[in-house]
Amino acid sequence: MGSSTWLRRFFQASSTSPVARKRRPQLTNAAKVRLLLQPLEDRVTPAIASLSSGVLTINFASTGTSVEVVTATNDGTNIVLTGDVTGSTSIPVATVTAIAATDSGGSTAQTLFFAGSQAYLLTGGLSSVGIDTVTFGNGLAATGGASIAVSAGVISLPNPASDLSTTGTGTITLSAKNGITLGSGASLTASNQTIALNADNDGDGTGMLNVVSTGTLASGSGTISISAGDVDLNGTISTTGSVTFAPSQAGRPINLGTNAAGALGLTDAELDRITAGTIEIGSTTSGTITVSATITSTNKRSDSGFSR
């Protein structure tokens, strides 16, 4: 058979018996949009760090539930920022007078961790608002009358290096949605000024103040005010001024003597860990106060008393 005859028959057979081709499924417009968005959904927008007039600002920018973690480490020479952060990430300690952590993104999974071999000394103090979890793995002192103010989901001082302190007219204000914890050896110290703790700032009754054994709160002659769903006090509280306890949830009952479920409970042992001029328990919005066990006054001053 000649080559021309063979080719002619091949093309004739191909034209009469076409090979079936599989067609790709067509995507709807909605599916195309989903494909375009999917790679972006879990992308973390890094926090932005900047230094201006001595203030180190760390602005958390992630949205939704994206995890955004920033660690600040003070090595005595520089404050180094690592993790999900960009911008000014290594700043000489001597140039930083204050730290401000902000939340422009609104993510519910942000963490700011303070670490390092040297304590932070800030003449302009610390302000942190909106970060979901703030952990002080290292000491921080606001000096010269500056204050420390932190509002977060959870606030933790986990170890003996976790010391927050102020001098002069500086105050300490910690406000959390889901609890405040002072670990073993951790401390809050204000020089004759107010320490204000709110462990349940959304008022749902679940936020708890937990002070582990050897954890301390001390304010000289300043007031120490505590608002929480409940309190677990194994450390100590001391002031020559007043200590106040109030349930964070309106109508929540108070039980003196027993840690009862659904109430702000203070046992006799916990109350004995408080040295104060006056202990005030309850508020105009708290529920019924029940005294369920004998309450002594081991560490109270002779002129101290309980009041509501």
C-alpha cells in the first residue's frame, strides 16, 4: 500500500470515529469567588511597630480569628520584637520611654508576650488595649509617676520575674474578660496608689482572679479594688488603706466562708491572707451576702472592719 493511500484511509477513519473528549466541569461564579478568597482567609496581617517621641507602639492588625503573636524581648541593650510583626523591630532600650499596644484589626487570637533578661523601665508607662492575651514573662516598672493600664481578654503574670510596679502617683489598672492570674512569686506593687483589678470586665461571671501561693499585691496606703466572678486567693494582699471585693456580675451572690458555685466566695483562710485597714465586700449591685463559716481577723489591723 502506498503511503498516500495509507494516510488517506487514516484520516477517513479518524473523521468517522472521533475520539470522545472529557469536558472540564464549569465553575459557577460563586465557586470562582471562593477559590480566589480561600488562600487569603487564614493569612495573618502582621502587627506594625513604630517608635515616635519615645513611645513604642505595637499595633495589632489581624482580623477575624487569625492568630497573631508578638514577643517583646528586653536584653538590656535593645527591645527586640519577634513573631507576627513588622516595622521597628529592634529598638535601643534607652530610646523607649513608654509602650502602647493597640488593636486596629480586632482579631480574637492576638497575644503579646513580654520577655527578656532585663526588666522594662518606662518613664511614660504602659498602655495596652484590646489584645486578647497579654503575658508578662518579665518585670515591668512604670517610674516617675507613670501608670500601667492593660485591658485584654486574659492577663497573666506567670512567674517570679513577673513584677509590675509603679512609683510616685502611678497606678496599676488591669482589666480582663476571662481572668487575671498572678503566678508563684509574681507581684503587683503601687507606691501608696490604687491597684484596680477587674477579672471579668464583660460581667458574665466567668472571669476569675487567681493569686497563686507567694503571689502578692501591695499598695502601701493605696486602695486595692477587685472585681471578679470569683477569687482564688492563695497569695497575699497588703495595704494600710482599704481592700474592696465586688462581684462583676450584677446580682451575683457573695459567700463568706465557702467557695460556693455561682458566687464570689471568700473563705476564712483567704481573708486571713489580707492585711488591710478596712476590707469592704459587696456593692450596690451585688446579690445576697451569706456568711457560711466562722470568719476571724488574723491579719487585720486592730481598727479594721468589714463593711458593705
